[in-house]
Amino acid sequence: MSNCILSNYIYEELANDALESTLGIAPSGLEFCFDRRGFLNDDFDEDAFILDRLKMGISLQNLHDSLLQYFNILKNSLVELINRDCADFVSLSTNLVGLDKIIKSLEDPLMATRERVSNVLSEIQETRKEFEFSLEERKRLREKKELINSLITVATCTSRLERWLSPTIQSGEDFHLLTTGDSSPADKTFHEEQQIDRVAQEYTKLQHFVKKCVNHPFVEDLKPRIHLITTSLQDQLEGRLRCGLNLCHEAQSSGQLHPKTSKKASLVLRQILSTYVSIDKLTNAIDLYRKHCLHSQLSKIFLPCPELSASGADADAAASTLRRMFAEAVALLDKELSLFQTLVFKRLHKSYEPLSDFDVIMDGFFPETVDVLFNQLPDIFSAGNPDKFHKLYKIGMEFLDLVEDRAESTKQVVKLREKAVYTSFLNKWSLSVYFQLRYQECNEIISDCSKDVFKEAKTGPPGYALAVTATVMRQMRRCWSEDVYLDSLRHRFWKLTLQLINAYSYLIGEKALNQTINSPEKAGISGIEPLLLVFFDGSFFLKWIDEGNLVNLILSAMDLRQANPLPDWLEQCIKDSSERINSALIAIKSEICRVFEEKMQALIKQIQDLPRQYRRTNRNWPSTPSAFMPRILKQLTDLAQVLQSGILSKPQVEPLPFLRSQVVELFERILMTSVRKIEDSLRRLRVARAVGGTQQAGGAGKTDDDKIRHQVHLDTLEYISQLKSLPLLSEEGLQSNLDVLATSENPEMVSSSVS
């Protein structure tokens, strides 16, 4: 689009230039009756042009004359332009005469120069190829020379090492010991270590040049000899290492940590370890140290015994034996650490120790201890006896802590934990089997007690009424007890705890309700006693959780401090479990109220028959409570006996006010309904009599309505007196219900109480 705009702009500029070029040709003072710029527009319309001129008052003749004059001017301008261009063309043609000869004269030298440049480039290319070939040849020769020198060095080193390591040849030129006849064994050993160090250096040199000549036939022929040299050198190094370790142990056992002999022993061991480091065979030195110094002693410590076998049933004896063994092993570790820190590792604070790669704990003691345990005491890792396994596992973890405490730094502890042998030691313990056995024990106990949810618990703490609640609580506490809980299984024991709570909520909810429906009910109010016990236990259990006892139990087992606020995962799990128990309690509460109301409602509904007993029956003025009141009061007495019996009479039983209020609420609801119906009936009767203009005969005496009111009053007083005599309500609850049930024989007071 930008190109189109640019083209239009250039076209307009050219048009303007062409228009302006005609202005100078017209005579001065000549004016036209039109605008000449209009002819340059693309949308020029002849008819519109003429009409515009006519509208301007210009006649056709004047327009014709002006256009004719403009045409003549344009024609003259075109002729002049052609003449000027023709003159320029003729001048240009004249100037180009002889140009082809000049070009021809320049072409030949240029072609000759081009040919010479091509020849030079060809010569340079050939010279370059020859030079590159020479360089490649020199490179091959140099590589061959280096290979030959390496082969010569390999042959020389091989011969020299064979001569040095030969047991029958002793070269005085190479190994001349400037020792006197009274030189000590440590001095002789020290000089021998210097000699073997020289051999090790030569061996390192041999290995370097062998790598440079790899796969060469000459080297392949020398490989058997090199293998013999390697074997002989390793044998001598092992012998020197044994000697150095023995000298250091002798110096340590004799207590000579500062005399000359002790220092020489230290130098001997450092020298041989440095030799191993120089030939990159430190792992061989570590293996020999484990085999020579540690294996025999650890094998004697961890001897197989009946207590630690699979058949050993005495958990305490097994724990005591294993603890003693680990204590002896740690004492051996302390001895070895003291030896190396005193005689071998002369490192100052924060200084570099070249022998620091020789780690006594991480590479020597711990791997060897684990191997000995796996081979000689494999049964300690078995979980066939859970109690025994628990004790042995905790002792094993204590041993790990003791080993880590002897590490020099946290970095060394991290490296130890990253070792495969450390992971193997932890994985060897059958933790999953142990937990499965504990889970089965717990599941069997819960299954047995869940057969009868209403089975009463044995007397004793924690004071639960039902065996199922006491059992679940004991199992929860047992999961986090010192004899069962293992920190490595904290997530599984936490899951088991949640499963126990969920199972308990099912047992006191759905299972208890189903058992109530399927079992024959007891006669009377005593039939709700099992449900009351379930409700009491569930409320007591829920209160125990809400007060933070479960959190304290878990955190104390994990050796964690009380966190405020609690972690989200812990708080949410406890909240969900509490909601499940609360839902079960709500269902039990509804069932208790339903059963109680069914047993009481038929009796209390007899209050509604009072109007029929006194309406137009000419019965005497009531002086005693109704005949059905003793049966109602008998139910209250039975309820009081239930609430006062056994566990429900304890002072901590607080979750039953709903039932006690139900005692009054049910009577109150039916009583007030009956009274309201009676008053409505009396009111309609008075209105009908007033309209009819009649009055009840004997209006001055006691009417049927008064008898009904008085009978209700007597029944209510009897009910109130029974509430006062039975321990069904607290003082506040009793006073509250007395205020509601307060009645009078005055109709207006009755009406006001009803309203």
C-alpha cells in the first residue's frame, strides 16, 4: 500500500511540473476562463466542465476561444520540448563516437591480468595441498614417535617393575637400605614403605602409558606380565598395609602415642595409604582394612545366639543381648577412630587432609557391621514376634544415632545417609510386616467387641459404660504407646487411628441403631437405657477428642511440641472425625427421643379425653388427679431409676439434658394443646349462648368447664410434685419448667397462660 501512495505522489508531482511548464509560454497578461489544473484530474468530465462554465456566465464562444488559445500554447510547448530532446540526443551520439575502440584497448590487459591471477591462485592451492600433506605426514610421524616412546616406556617400566618386585632379585642400586644392624622394625618398615611408594609411582606411570597405547599388539602381548605385576604389587601393598595397621594397633595398645616408635608407626601407615591414593586403589585399602581389622572383631561381637534367633521368644533377653552387642561395636568404633585421628589423620582445624577420603565410619565400620549383621544375625530383622521386633528395631535405631554422633560434621552424616548400605540397613527391617501384624491384632480385638455394641465395660478407668468404647480407646492409646509406636510408621499409625475413630462412629451410630431394631426391646422406659449408654460414651469420647487429648497423645509420641495453630492436615482430620462421631450421636439422640415419645405419648394423650369425661355428665367436682396420672408418673419413676443406675448416675454425665427436658416438653405440649382446645370450645359456647339469649342453668354453681379446668389443674400439680421428687432436672431446669406448667383454676389466668 505504501508503494501505491508513493506512486500517486510522484504522478501528482509530475503533473504539476507539466502544468507549470506551460505557464511560461503563454503571453503575459493572458487569462483563461477556466482553471487549467482541472484537466489533470483523473475524474475530469467534459460535460460537467462546460456546464460549470455556462453557470459562471461564460458564453460558448468565449469558452471556445479560450480553449483554442490554450491548445495552441500546448502544441507550441510540445514542439519545443521535442526539439530540445532531439538536440540532446544528437549531442550524445556525437560524444559516443570511438568509445568501442577505447573499450577494446582496455579489454586485453584486463583479460591478461585475470589469467595471471588465476595461475597464481592455482599455484597457491597446490602449495597449500602440499603443505597440508606435509603437516599430516608430520603429525603421523609425531604420533608414531609418541607411540614408540610410549611403548618403550611401557616395556621399560614393565621390566623395571618386574625386577623390583621379583622376590629373588635384590638390586642394591635401586633399593639400598642405609640401615644399621640395630634398626628397629618400625625403621625397617618405614624404609620399605618408601621403596614400595617408588614402585607405586612407577606402576602409575606404567598405567598411564598403557592407556595411551591401548589395543596395540605389543601392549596386548605385555598384558600377562602387567597382570602379574599388578597382582604382585597388590600383594605387597596388602602386606605393608597389614604391617602398618598392626604397628599402629600395637602402639595404641601399649599407650605409646608420643615416643619415636609410635611416630614411625604413624608414618608407615600414612605412607602406605598415600601410596594407595596415588595409584587410585583406595577402595582396595578400605576393603583390606575391613577384612583385616574389623571383620574378625565384629564377627566375635555379633555371634549367633538363641535369644536373637527366630525361635527366641523372650523379647527382653533379646533386647538386652543386642544392646550389649551394639555397645561393644560402638566401643570398637571409638577405638578405631581414636587410632586414626591420633596416628594417621594429622589434620589441623579446617586444614586439608589428603587422606580424608579414607573414612573409617562411612567406608569401613558401618558397611562391615551391616554385612556381619546380615550374615550372622538375619533373624533380628524379622517381625514374626512384634514385641521382640519393636525392641530390637528401636535398639538398631539407637545404634544408628550413636554412629552418626561420632561423625565429624553434618556433611559426613548426610553422606552416610546417602550410602546404599545405610538404605539397605533401614529397608532390611520388616516394618510393613510389623505394622500388618499390629493392624491384625487391633482389627481382631475391635471385631470381637463390635459383635455386641451394648455390652457393658468392666469397671475401671477410663470410666466408659460400654466395652466397645473402652476397647477403641485402649487401642488408640496402644497405637501411640512406647511399646507399639515406631516413628518410621507414624503415617500408618495415624491412618489406623482415623480408621478406629471411623469404625467407632459406625458402631455407635448405624450398628447400634440396627442392633436396637433387631433385638427384642425391654418393656417400659428401661428399653432406652442401652441407647443412653451409647450416647453417654459417644459424648464422653467426643469430648476427649475436642479437649485436645488426641492431639497431645500424638504429639507426645512423635516427640513434637504443641503447635499453635495445629498443622492443617492434623486439624482437618480431627475435625472430620469429630463430625462423624457427632453425626452418629445426633442419630442416637433422635432415636432416644423417638422411643421415649412413643412410650409416653399414648398415656399423656389421655389428657385430651378430659372434656368428654365432664361435658354433660353431671360428675362430681374433681378432688383427685385423673386415673391415668399414676401410669404417667410410673414412667417418670422408671426413667429416674434408669438415669440413677450405673454409669449414668456419675457426675460427669452431662450430655442428657435433652432427654430430661423431653419429660416436661412432651407433657407440656399435649397439656397446652388440650387446654387450648378446651378454652376455644368454651369461648364458642359462650358466644353461642350470648347470641341465643340463654344462660346455663345453675350459673351460680360449678359448671362443666370449671370441672375440666380444675381436673387439669389437679393433674398438673401432681405432675409438678412428681418432677420435684424425682432427680430428672437440675434446679434451673426444674424452675423453668415449673414456670411453664404453673396453672390456676381462674379461667382468665388459664387463658393468659395459654396465650
